[in-house]
Amino acid sequence: MAGPTAQQDPGQTTAPEAAPPGTEGLGQLRETFLPKRIGTVRIVALLVMGIVSLILPPLGAYFIWLAVKTPNLSRKQAARRLHLFEHGLAEVGRNGEVSVFRWDSMTVLQEITERYANGIYVGTTYVYTLYREDGTTLKVTDFYDRPECWGPAFQQEITRAQLPGLLTELEQGRTLAYGSLSVNLGGVATAKGSLTWAEIEKVEISQGMLVLRKPGKKLPWAQVQVKKIPNLFLFLALVDQLRYGGLRQDA
């Protein structure tokens, strides 16, 4: 499951950029993700709706505000960056502030939501909430282009950096908590009880839920929302290591 940070899509043309101040300890800059540009038709539609709605000033102002806040029209928004490094990531905010998070000590919660209107798929939203040991938090969203690349990269790099140390802690008898779930060498536990690894038939993700099943049981033994499991890929890697002695390859 662990692997290198996602490589640049040949179809994208991201210009090389210098690493921002404060990232000197993060190693090599691997990739930079730019703000996602809004389509011209959408920008024009927002402006037209804003002008037409000026008969209702609050509504008209809202549509115009939405348009001018896009990277297409706002220089500050267009200057934002998401940098992925060898040992962590850095986000450059709209005022130039730099937020740094290291793979070996950060935690991430991911929330990926498919949106439908009248049964028709209209898009997917991505929200990754990052936590640092000092209590600092940061939300990274699909404001940045290609979230299907940088999102998994977060999870993969955290797993690569933290998995060996956590396996050592488990071998020393420690229990690790992942939201409402906890794991140790003996098995997995929730508030309602515990199972040994041999008693777990399947661990799967379905419709935004992590599902644990026992042999011969139709209903899940436990199910937890994926968005409530910190470092999801790392948790799945630990589970696979403890169940099979190998790592998940398709997470």
C-alpha cells in the first residue's frame, strides 16, 4: 500500500517552483498542485446571475462575491499552492502563510463525497483534515487540482513513514486507537466488544463505511464511517499485517 508520492500527470503542465520558506527540513520537493481553475462558462454565469440579481442586492452581491473569489479572478487565490515533499507537505495560503506537516507525525481524516442531483452524478467533493502534534489543523480541499492524486498521496506517505514504528509498538504490547476502533496483537476492539484476528472473515470498505465481518454472519460485526478513521490507509495496513503478515496492495 505504501508507495511514492503521485507523479505528475503527463497531461498537466505544472511549472517548476521553488520550495517556500520554512520547508527546509522536508527534503526534496516532489510535486506542486495548483488551484483548480473554474470553467469560463461558470464564471460568466456567476457574474450574469450577480448582475441580474442586483434587484435583490444581497443575492446579487453573493453571486459576484463567488466569482471574484475564484482563482480565475483573485490573484491571492491563484497564488495558493500545495507542495508535496519527501518528508511532508506544505500549503501556501492566500496571504502567503506556509503551513507545514510532516508525514512521520501527522494525522489525516478524509471525507470524499459523491454528489447527485435527481439521481444524476454531478461531482465529488474532497476534504482532508490534517492534524499536527502541536494541535494545528488544516483543511485541504478540492480547491486544488487533481485531488484524486494528492489525497491518496497523503495517505500513502503517512503509511510509509509511520508503519514500521507502529509495528514495533504493537510488538511491545501496545494497543493503538483509530477513532472508535483499537487494535493490538490479539485482535480488534470496539465499544461493544472485541474479536481475535482469526475471528474476522473480511475487512472491507463499502459506501463510505469500514465494515468488519465474522464468518457465517449476514450482518456486519462492526461498521464505522471512513471519515472518522484517522490515517485510514495506515489502519488498513496494520490490519492486513496483523491478519496476514503482509501489506494491502490495493488500498
